[in-house]
Amino acid sequence: MENNEVLNNEEVIETTQEVLTESGNGFLIAGAVGFGVLVSMAAYRYAIKPTIAKIKKHRQDKKEQNEVFDDGTVCGEAVEIHEVKSE
């Protein structure tokens, strides 16, 4: 077909249908990618972020529990007491 020829209605309709059927997969892929982005955002906001916050709080509480004071005593550390028997 030469550039100077005028397309008749049948050729235009066929070309249009061909373009529409080929581009349908592109919309499907774009929709799937968009859905994946929304799901990952929701997972981060409602599952991952709170879990990370809980882990950080647990670590901070554990550090505060084993705090060392200026006089050398340790708060929260289990210490065994041995009695000295005098003779």
C-alpha cells in the first residue's frame, strides 16, 4: 500500500480493531502493576511498619531495663547473692 492511497472504511476498521486488541494486554499489565503497588502500600502501612515499631520498642525497653548507674550498680540484672560464713 502506498502512502498516497486513501484507506477505505474496511481497512480502517480492521486496523483499528487490530490496535485495540493488541493494546488490551498493555492495560491489563498496567492494572496489575497498579494493583500490586496498592497492595504493597497497604501491607507496609498496616503490617510491616507496626511490626518494625514493636521490635524497636522491645529493644529500647530491653536497653532501659539493663541500665547502668553511676555507682556501678546495674538495674534489671539478675545477681546471685552469696553469704559469707564467718567462723
